[in-house]
Amino acid sequence: MNNLLIYLIQVTSIFSVLYFVYLLFFRRLTFHTINRVILILLLPISILTPILSNLFPILSSKIVEVPLFEYVAFNSLDQQVFNSPQKELMSSFLDYNAVLMGIYFLIVTVYLVRVLINILSIFLLKNRSIIKKQEGYKLIFADVPEIFSYFKWIFIPKKDFKEYNNQIVEHEKSHIILKHSWDVILSELYISFFWFNPLLYFYRKSLKSIHEFQADNEVLQKGIKTSEYMELLLQSLEIQKPNNLYNYFNQPILKKRITMMTKPKSKRISKIIYVILFPIFTMLILAFTKHSEENSSYIKTINIPKLTGDLPSLFPVKNISKKSIVASFGKSIKSPITKKPFFHGGIDIIASTGTPVVASADGIINKASSENAWGNLIVIKHSHGYETWYAHLNGFNVTKNQKVKKGDVIGYVGNTGRSLRPHLHYEVKQNGIRLNPKDFIQ
């Protein structure tokens, strides 16, 4: 659920940035076809950019792959921690998240049902109306207040059966030829899933304005005088309950239409401004792209210098003995959250927050950063392909690429990441394979 919430926020952010760019640079230009394409592309681009960014991450010089951290339960002597207020808080958070997602999907369903009802209402309206076939479209004489088009149908009020305005019909034919109904359906479906973004309702108006500009331009190119056409528009304003799926010929954007019809055409050189979209789109891709250490398919390797020093044999927590190990390597442990058993890849050592954590052998710091469920994580590269991992730290005492000696303080015990109390999760690997740390500790 959290991943879905993050994805929705990412899509909304990308859409909002690109739509603001449109409003700022393009909406006043008379290149209506280009503007229409841009507005339609905003929808798939915003949906796909976060997905593509995850599929094709940026290659990085980092070499460590951080796998998903499996939650580690403590052994039987420490199980009471799971009945603490911390567990209740986590359960409350999960319930809150579920409620939030439930509300989201409920509203999505309402929007989708509304779209479906509007579509069905048009079909029902058509079925009980008089139909007159024309070349490439149909005239539907129905109980409607004004002329409007929907795909290849032009709905005309029954009162105008014998005499209707051909110029308005030509306007609606332009909508049919330009396939504007597909744009409207697509935008309504998008709004259904991202209804919480207030900019979408302004976007809907922008898209319909472009449709009107295109249709008006098509009519005027057929020889109709601009003054006569504008007078006709002023006579066509009685829409009582506009429907977002098909209503075009309406009052709210009339002023914009008249302004656009009388506005001088934008110069061709102005098209160069559209180039601004490329760097903006590139920046968005980079902003949502994960680095290579988060994707095992894109791990670069570097030469690790041969190090002197013995194997990782020193106990990793200072002034603490093996008696403080509360979860062993390899033991199948049931997670108190998922209730599913899993293989434990290291050992857990109980200690107070701030207790020094030491390097168990000579090495080079290959990672010292926050890693989601691992919390603050340090990875040290040793000789002979060995690595040691130190998770849930309270803080770092080293930096990446720093050389350390056996026994050097590298960090401090903490409770970061997916952890219910202060402890160190410690792992030993050789050539990427997890080994039992107890076999090395002397």
C-alpha cells in the first residue's frame, strides 16, 4: 500500500510540473494541434515516468546491493517487546494506511461509475431518439437543450428537427473529424484515478478549450465570417447541466474562444519554445530514477585493494559478550508483523543506544548510509572476498571509502529502520554468500 501511495504522489507531482509548464509557456500560442498533443501526452508521461525510472536506473559507482530487509524477531526471552505500545502504534499505523487506501479506491469507484453512467445515458438517449444518417456521422434528434457531438453522433434538439443551424453542425462535425471524444474519455478516466489533484479540473478546461479552438478554426477555414460566427456563439448559451463527457458548445470558455479567434497567429519561430520540454522531462526522469545500488541488474564493480589483517573475528559490539545475541543465524523465525517464517541472515545483538560498534576486521568502508528498513547501515569490505554488515545504527563514525582497522569504532547501536528496540543486526558474507557470524567470532 505504501508503494501505491508513493506512486500516486509521484504521478501527481510529474503531472503538476508539466501542466504548470504548459500554462506558463504554451497556452497562449495558436499552435492548437501541438498543444492538444502535449496535453494528451501529459497523462501517459506522468503515469509511466516513475515506472520507467525504476526499470532503467542510473548507473552508479557504488557496488553494494542492499536486498530487502526481512524483519527480525527476537528470541523467546525478549518476546514481550511485541506486546509493547510500539507494536500497538505500528498496528494503528497499518490500520490507518488501510483506511486511507480504502477511501481512495472507494472514490475511484464512484468516479468510474459516474463515467459509465454518463456513457450509458448517451446510448439510452440515442436509442429513444430520431436518427438521420449522414456521410461519416449521424444526426440524433433528441430531448437535449443544445447541439453537441459524441464520437460520430451529433445530438440536436427535437424542436430543431425541421430547421437547425448548419454552422453549428459544422462545428460539431469538426469535433468528430478530430476525434475529440477520445481525448475526453481518456481525461475522465485519468481524473477518476487521480481525483485528489485539484489541477486536473483546470486541465479538463484547458483540454476542452483546445478542442474548441480547433473546431472553431476548422469552421472559419470553410469561409464563414468571423463576425457572423461570433454572433452565432452568443446565441448558443443555454446549457442547464453540462456533461463533462460531451458538452463542448458552452459559455465558460466563450470569452477564450472569441479572444483566440481574433488573436493574430503565433509566428512559426515561436515553436522553438517547445524545446523547453526536453530538459524539463529529463530532469523529471532523473528526479525519480533510483541509483544502481537499489537494483541488482546495474551493479558496477571496482577493484578492492588486498587488505592486511585477519578474518572478521572480533565481536562487533564493544564491551558486550556473546550472551547478548538474541537471534541466531539461519534459524527460521516468525515475523510478528507478517506472521510468516523466514531465514535469518545474521545475528542480532541487544545493547543500549549509543553503545560503540567496532570493525570486526581490517577493511574499507563501502557503504555508510540510511537504507530504508535496514536503517543506518555500514558495509565493510575485507580481504578474501569477505564483507561485514552492521544495521540499525544510531549514527556513523566513518565515511565511505575510509580505511578502518580491526577494533576501530565505526558507529553506534541504534533503533533505526525496521526495528522495535535498540540492537545491532550483524552479517558476514563471502563473495555475496551469507555465513554464520558465530563461526568467526573468537
